[in-house]
Amino acid sequence: MISPVTIPVLCPYCAAPFLPQTQDPTAHTTCPKCSGSMQVGQCAPAPAPALEVMAWKTQAQRADRALASQQERQFRGILWLSAGVALVAGILLWRMAKHGSAPASADLPAAALSADKTVVQSIFASAKAALECPDWQHLHQHVLAPDRVKPLIQWYYQKNPRGYQPRVVTGFERELVDQVQQPATATMRVLANDGALHVLLQQTAEGWKLDWESFANVYSILWADFLKGAEGSPKELPMPVEIEVCPPSTLVPSWFAATGFPRDDARRAVRLIVGHPTNVAAACWSSDDPVGREILSSLEQQGGRGLKWILQVELVRADAFPPAVKVKAIVQKRWNNPAEPQPKDPP
């Protein structure tokens, strides 16, 4: 068992920080990374930055395990849903075979009513037009919220080393249309020359449009570039983020020294996540900041559950660990539907 007073040291072979089993300098210990064996006295004490990295790597591993557990639960839910759909389909086929005709439409579940061939063909035609668009300059004509998405498309494909690659769509394997909730949405597994693609579409006044933002995972990529301060990335932008309370113990004193945030504001700190839990930044506010008060009050009302809001954020320090941002405004208090227009002013 590791002693509570054990001091982290650096492995003399691979320079990785680890906790020895004892502080006796004559005792032998083993590096968990490279399996090198050495005396404790041969190891130099680990510097403070290495300790911070160890702490955050441990948090990232815990986040990965939590994500894997969540994905497993979602997969089981999908299996149960598939079994339910198969059971309903079996009952419908049995009734058709028994009575010689299909039951009246009033007896059909909503999922069966959505499987209209004309609607499905219209959805597929829209997906095909978007995926086979000859160049990215005209792609915005086939996607949701084109005014907002157009500059994102330009940034995304100019950054991509391969550039824009038009596809050849040959068909689709399955689809799920929800016409009960408005606006109607559809998910479809499309077959193309580069493999099977899962796409989300939504019905608009101009027809079915592709949700390109989720298809390209553009916000996760943009957020990672933004936090690195990469060349060409904006220094301030509106971003759909997941907001979580940040325990004060996870922000070390050097983070406050590097970012300029007062250490006294640690209890008003939050994590901002886009995509994977390790794609994270941190922010905090003073007690009289109105934006901070509104966000922290909403988090408290949620009982610890995170928020999904669109925030206007500004990069403070890209080299801090984690990167530090300043939340300048609340753009929108939800982003479940990425196609909804964003108001100019906070609600």
C-alpha cells in the first residue's frame, strides 16, 4: 500500500512521474510506465507541472471510463428499442397474414406512419444532393441554417489537407423519420463511394436539408483549434458547449497565476466541454459578474447536471492547463436543435 506521505518522483529511464512504494532511498521500486527497476534514491523529485499533468491524466481516464459506460447503456437501449420495433413489425405481419390486408392507418404506430415511400425518397434525394455537391462553395444551399454555416464550411474545408471531396451516393440501407415532432427530422444510413454515412436531415420550408454541423463534427474541431490558439482560428466565437461545475481542487494555483483569475474565485469556476470530455477549457467569474451569476444559478437549479448552452467565449491563455477562456455573453440557453437561429442578444 502506498504511504500517504509518498512524494512523486521521476523515472531515471523514461522521465515519467510516478509514486514509489516507499521513501526509503535504498529500497527498490519499479516504474509503472517502462517497468524499469531502480532505487528510490536514484529518482529525482517530480516538478510541479508534472504533478498537474498526472492529476489531469487521471481525470481524463475517469472521463473516458464514464463515457464508455454511458455508450454501453445507450447501446443496450438501442438493442431494446430494436427488439420492440421487431415485435411490432411481427405483430403487423401476423395481422396482415391473418386478415389478408394491412390494418387501418389509425391502428398503425407513429413509426409505421412515417415510412411513406414518397417522403423517404424526398429525404434521400436531399441527402444525395448535399453529399454529391461538386464544390464546397455551393454546399450551403443544401444544409440547415446556411447563413450561419457558410463561414464554417469555408473554414473547415480550407483547413482540411484533402480539401473538399465530392462523393458518389449509390443508395441507402435504412432510415428513421420522425414526423410527430415539428419540424420533422430524419436519420438515414447512406451508401457512398467512401463507405456508409449516417446523416441527419430536417424538414424546412425549402424541403429537407442536411445538418452539416453534426455531420462534419465541426464544432469539436473548431473548439480544439480555438483552445490551441492555432493560426487562422478566431480569438472569440459563439460555441455550443456543455457546462459543468469545476471542483476548485482541480484548478492548481499555477493556473490562476498564469490566467490572471483570482484564486478567491475558484469556487465559481466551470468546465466548458465540446465533444469528448478531454476537449475542455475552464472559466471562472467574480461574485459580481452577471453572466457568471446566471450560469452558476442555472447549474444549481439543475442539481449538478450540466447545461447545454451557446456561449460567446474569448481565449485568455492557450498554454494554461486546462486552457482558460472568458465567457463574455450567453447567446442561447439550449442547443438541442442546431438548426434553430441564434438570437443576436442574450435571452
